[in-house]
Amino acid sequence: MQSLRRVILPTRRQPAIHATIGSVMTHRHHERVLSWYSAHSRDLPWRRPDASPWAVLVSEVMLQQTPVARVLPAYQAWLERWPTPAALAGSPAGEAVRQWGRLGYPRRALRLHAIAGILVQRHGGQVPACHAELLDLPGIGSYTAAAVASFAFGQRHAVLDTNVRRVLARLISGTQVAGPAVSVAEARLAESLLPADPAVAARWSVAVMELGALVCTAARPRCTECPLAAECSWLRAGRPQAAPRRGGQRYTGTDRQCRGALLAVIREAHGPVSGPQLTAAWPEPARRSRALDGLVADGLVEAHADDMFSLPGV
């Protein structure tokens, strides 16, 4: 499959595909974004020509709700240990949880382990290129399936992460932020803006994502550096501010913090951990018990006799 970094832009002119941007988006507008991307994109390992579809899938799972800076070392260590799905499938699920470390939302480690097993059993140890088959993998939703199909296989899919949605909301709708969830209309619009050529569309998708991450940012957008500033409805309207959203949930003293503290003790141990060891990590009995029950229910921890706990299969 042709690498996204090797795509040569077509010389033919693309037909106009959406008329609400003020100046109709054409091949020229696509080329502006793609040229900006060529000049300013970050050199991320999952975007390199030698990145396998498995590497792309791992990166997309890790990047869910986690910044690039935190993902980079975890991603590199993960692929050094498990460069293929078969390598991961041959390890206990608990080792995936251990390797995940403090990346956050550790159930993603279990999902990757489950995905690896399915890839070995049903797909010859390879990540499928088919979008529908990607959607059938555990924990893979519409965004991740589209991202892997696009970035690993050069297919034409609308890839709507937070950054892309923000760029399109400002560019076309004139709003500072996108809605809380992707609507059918939003998905159709993103699809209509894709270049016709699948390989160029895949590169366009990652370019718009990078534009949102580096220029059309949530807090301090650098509109003077944007290749689509002349077409931006939000900029023309004077950058109207949306009503502030409610702040995120507190972390200190929550069940989530307790789960993290207990899992850290179990993850760093080289055998089962006793109840008293976990009491030292979180003295409050009610929250500790609730968090342990949740970790066991989620498959992140195994409970043994005599009040002992370990990573699954370890």
C-alpha cells in the first residue's frame, strides 16, 4: 500500500465539493493544506513510511484521550516488546496492563490484547484493511476504524477527531467549537470535503488533523498561520466565543484516583499482592473495596484466595 508520505498530489483540478465555505473549496484549497502539512507536520513515528498497520492501530488506541507527548515513549516501548499482533497475543493480558504503565485508561491495554488475539485467530496475524472488519474488532469505534483504514491503508474515509471537528466547525459553521458528539450531518459534511483520490484524501485527513493540533488550537488559535484563513467563517465573523463548557471532573480523592493507586501497586509487583499492601496504598476501606471490585470486574485484576490480587494471567 502506498505510503501517505509518498503521495504525489494530482495535477488535475478537483471539482467543487461544498459551497458553504464562502469561496468554494477546490483542488487549490486542498493543495494549500497539503502543502502546509508537508512543511510543518511533526515527525511522528506512526506517520513514517515504515510504520506497519499494527503500529498505526496501536498509536490510535493510545492516542485516545491521551496527548502525543505522553504516548510517544509508551508507543515506542510497546512496539519494541510486541512488534506484531502475534507477539502480543502470546503474552498474558496482565503483561499488557503492566506495560501500559501510567498512560491512563488501562482498559485500552486489554482491548489491544484482545484485538491481537482476534487478528491472529481470524486475520492471519494482520490488521485488516476492510473498514467493516476493523469495526468488528473490540473497542474499535467509527473514528479508530476510519483512522486506521485511512492512515495505514490510504483509503478515503472521513476521520473526525477533536482537532478535525474543531477545524471544520470554525471553517464552515463559524462556531468556535464543535458539538459534544458527531452528528450525521457533520459526518456527511466531512465526507463531502474529502478529495476524490483515496490516497490524497487520506493525506488530507491527517493534514487537517495536524492543522487543528498545531494552528487551529482550542485555546490560542494562530489564524495568521492558517492556510485556510481566507475561507474561515469563524474568522470572518470576528472569532465569536462559545459559552464556556463545564470544567472537567476532579481527580483527587475520586474512585478513579483510587483505582490508579491500587493498580500501580499490583502492576509493579512481581507476584500477587496482599490486602494489607493495598491498604497502605489507599487507607479508606469503602473506596478501596469499591475500586478493587471495579478493577476485578473490568478484567484488569484477578482476585485470589486469602485476599490476594494480581494482574490477569500473571
